[in-house]
Amino acid sequence: HVDKAQRASAVRWTVLASPLELEPDWVGTTPSFELTPRDNGGCEVHFRHHGLTPHLECFSNCRAGWIQYLASLHDYVESGQGRPAGRM
């Protein structure tokens, strides 16, 4: 469920269901991205996955996945070439 969507500045959603058997812990969590303009013309991306905490069974795998996806997003923005899941 999309909780907030502001074009070019923020998106936040609440996970209502997970089709992946490995990620049932995501249900009820809230991923969010916020973009803040920088003086040099770029922007800063702030990411948070509210509710994804170390006590959840999926925490280590989910954290590693977000690290991969955010690094891929950075590469895509910088070079036009991201790194699909599973390719480092």
C-alpha cells in the first residue's frame, strides 16, 4: 500500500503481503525513499526500511539485498548501467 508519493521527492509504502516465502517478515514494514536536493545540482537519497530490525529472521538476507539494490541504483544513476540481482 502506497502511503506517500510525492513526485521527485519521496515514496513510502507499507508491505501488506509477501509473495516470497522467504520474506514473510516484511508484512507490516514500511520501506521509504526521500530525495533531498543538493546545492551542486544533484540530490541525496535517504532510504529506510522501518520495521526491518535485527530480531526478524530475514534481517541479514534483507539487509544484504538492500545494500545490493542501493549500490545498483547508484551505479545506474552514475553510469547508466545498474547491476541486476545476483550480479555483483
